[in-house]
Amino acid sequence: MTDRVLAERVERFLGTLNQAQELGLTVADASSGKLTLNLPYSDKIIGNPETGVIHGGAITTLMDTASGSVMICALDDFELCPTLDLRVDYMRPAEPGKPVFARAEVRKMTRNIAFTRCEAYQEDGEVIATCVGTFMRIGKEATPKSYRDMITGAGQ
């Protein structure tokens, strides 16, 4: 069941990311340590105009964004967590005309590094791609308070 507070925080964060806005990414589900984002199908993400297949870069961006944004669902205090490493394995092309979802979860959290796992899939549930990522924790003190407050909704 979606945690509305977490989903709203992730939506506000996505609103600050130009690539997320351009792709039309939205929150499909958010809970403690888990997040699912939705990439709607559009002409902007077609990689092969003859077949309508989605460009792999759009799916990689979806998975990177989901993996980085899941920190909002895992940490008590919001902090930016830049990507250190992301390994993506593609299993099959996404079916044209259908949205793609990315389900990310935090696998391990240390003081300095967060480890994530993510799967991209479509409505049929068959996996399109998987990824594992590592993200640097910079600490809430390194994230401007006004930005933290905007994401968390403090003072609203």
C-alpha cells in the first residue's frame, strides 16, 4: 500500500529533476525502502522509429532515477545521494505503446553508501532490465535546508 507522505516527497523531488519532468516520470507506489516509478510511453522516448521500441537511455534514466529516489523512502532525513555506480542488464526490448515501470529497493545502507536493486518491467510483469546501484550519502547537512524543506514539505 502506498505511503502518501513518501509518494508526495518523491513527486516533489522528481519535480526538481529536468530529465524526470521531460520523461513524464510519476510515482506508482512508495513504501518504506521501496519505490516504483512509471515512465509513460510517448514519441519522445522512441529509439527506433520503424518499430516504436523505447530507447534504452530512457529506461536507464528511469532506473537510475528510481534507484536514487528510493533513498527518500529509506532515510529518516532527506539528503541528496548522487549515483556512484549503476550496472544495467537488458533482458528484452520494451513493448511499444505501453508504459514501463521501475521498482527499486534499498538492499543495504551504510553511513556513507547506499546499495540498491531495481527492475524495469511492463504491465505483463516480464522484466525488461535489471540494475544494481551504489549511491553516495552526502548527509543532510550538505543538502541546503531550503531544498530539504521543499522536498519534505516542511512549513507547508
